[in-house]
Amino acid sequence: MTDPDAFRTDGGATWLNLLATQGQSFGPHPVERLRSPDDLGRWLALMGLPVSARPDGHDVERAQALREALRDLAMAAVEQRAPSADALALVDATLAARAGLQVDGPLPGVAAALAEIATQATVALRGPDRALLRECDERDCRWVFLDTSGRRRWCPAPACASRGRVRAYRARRDVTQT
């Protein structure tokens, strides 16, 4: 991405795009894109989840916590391991906010929007989309995304694919030169 602060929308689902609100999550310098209530409001609107109440600092913290819980669940699915109990508990608590919501138009608040995202993730992780989840091969990225082709090794970020291809080329070249 040319703008490191730009929001990613190419993960294949809103809940996966939430994971990308922190870039290079496993590198030495993660890039936090949800730094303020305004950032969260812009991201929710971009994802088609506008809220009628302006987000606050607590909402940003809840969104970041849900992101990390969903990251744990997504990586557990890809790695075929059990997710952490804390991640499951946080997602369940977020889902509880959905109870009784019958809303047309903007959601009443960030808690409702986060509940929608947690619902989407839960449905995806229990359905056929689970088999389409892939983890980016780039060591500092490892973003989990939806791969409908079944062939991708890197996330949709051009930088990850470029670095990965260069590394693979150099490894092939080194093998043929020895």
C-alpha cells in the first residue's frame, strides 16, 4: 500500500478487513490504523456499518480488542488449532450486544456494529468459508484473508507478494548456483 494509514478493504469480508486495521502485526513496528474515534467512525462507514452515535475512546479500545480476538480465531482456524479461551469469551460477549437489535439504517452504536462483525466472523468460521481462509506467507504480515482461488500464498497487498516473490527467486537462484 502506498499510504500505510489507508484502510484495507480487500480481505474478502468485513471481519477480515478489521484484522487489517493493524498492519504488519507480527513485525517489529506494527501499524495501528484505528488510533482515534474518528478513524473508527470512518472505518465503520467504509465497511457499510455507519453508526448513529459518534464513537469514543472506549469504542476504539473495544474494536481493537475484538480485532485481536478475531485474529486469534482466524489464525486458529488456518493453523487447525483451538483458539484461546479469552478470544472466545470476548467474541461471545460482543455477540451478546446483538440480542434484541432490529435496526434499519445506521446502527445505534459501535457495540451494535461490532456485534454485526462478530456475527459475520462466527458464521464464516463455522461455515464453508472457513476452508477458504489463508494466512499471508510474509512473516511480519500473516494477515488472514479469504482465498477463493485456492492458490494464493500472500495477502492482496502488493508489497507482501513482491517481497515473497523476490525471496523465492533468490532462494531458487541460490540453489541453482551451488
